[in-house]
Amino acid sequence: MKLILKKAHTYFYICCVALIFWILWPFLYFCSRKPSRYRGMNFFRKIWGFSSSFLSGFFYRIKYEQPIDWSKTYIICPNHTSNLDITSASLLTKSNYCFMGKEELLDSFVTRMFFKTIDIPVNRESKMSSFRAFKSAAERLQQGTSIIIFAEGKIPDVYPPFLHEFKNGPFRLAIEFKIPIIPVTSLNTWRKLWDDGLRYGSRPGICDVYVHKPIETAHLTLDDADKLRDEVFGLMQQKFEKHENY
């Protein structure tokens, strides 16, 4: 019975996501027609994520290790255990931003609009796709747009989740363009909704997200990419495990 209720809540959340999307679709479509309006897509994306979460009883408690100077450009690097992480990453970022995500998101009616315009699709198995994504990312960073890249590359299939090996991409990109990197630890979003929620359902509650202080990369070279990756992994793993053991 409990699982039935949790799955019913998941479908209610999905309906809320769909409803708010269709309400906002004319505005999103208008903003998607010209690059000069892409910033507006992020504005409506925040409204979409917050509203659908609010109606479903998901709330976000975001704590910052230190105040962030959002006049700067960053690579924002969260872990990924839940679809709610997308909303939390949008809400915590106070400047213009885009996501870099898997190419398959181009096949979804909902995410296609974003990944054909403001966001950056990548197929990590293809060198050509990775090169195009790297080039697009470089252009966005030079324009002052922060990039959100989930460090694990996907939501791992293991439940309950733990931090999996990080991809090198975000860290090489940060060093290449001397961009500070902000680690973000999603502490318990998976307890509210793991992955898309279809397997174990979901339940309302507060999602705790911890934003670590930015790590400067101006003094690093590409030879330091693995070291930077391991440093970020260690910070996030320590925070994640501490919360789980609390």
C-alpha cells in the first residue's frame, strides 16, 4: 500500500511537470526563437521547476559554504541521484546558465527545446560530438554563461545511491578556460524521488543541497585535471556520507 501511494505521488508530480510546461510553453517557445532571448528560457525554467515541485510538496533547502559572487562565470558541478537535481541546480544558480547533458535528451519532447537552443548535448562515445560540445561550451563560457555539468554524467543505476566515478570533462574545461568550479552536493533528493521515481515512487519533503565554495583553477594546468577531479570528488563524498550518517 505504501509503495502504491508513493507511485501515485510520482505520477502526480509528473502531471504537475507536464501541466506547468504546457502553461509556460508559449513563453518558452517565444524565448527559444532568438539567442538574444535565451536568458528568458532560464527564467521560465526556474518557474517551471519551482512550481511543479511546490505543487507536489518538494521544497529545496540550499545552503552555501560561503556567499557566491554571481557576477563571475562558473562551472557548476553537482552529483546526480534524482530528476529533482535539475531543478535544484537551476534554482541555486543566480546568473545566466546552461546545462551540458546526454545527447538522448534531444529525443524528449520536453527537453528537446532546451537542448536545441540554450543547453549543450553531448555523446561521450563520439569524439566528434565531444569536440562540438567542448566548442559550444567554450563559446558559452566566453559569453559569461555558467555551465551546469553533472559530474557522474548520469544518474547511476545503483540503489541506494552513492557517489560514482566522476567524468574528466568538467575539470578539463574549467582548467582550459581558467573558470572556477563550484561543487554541489545533493544530499537527500534521492530519498524524495530517486531517478525518475517510476521504480520506487516518491514522497514530499525538503531536499537538502549544499553548495561548496568555488575552487579556483587559474593556477592549474591540464596535467592537474585528475587531481582537481579527485579533490572535488573527495569534498562531495565527505559531505554526502556525513549527511547519510547523521
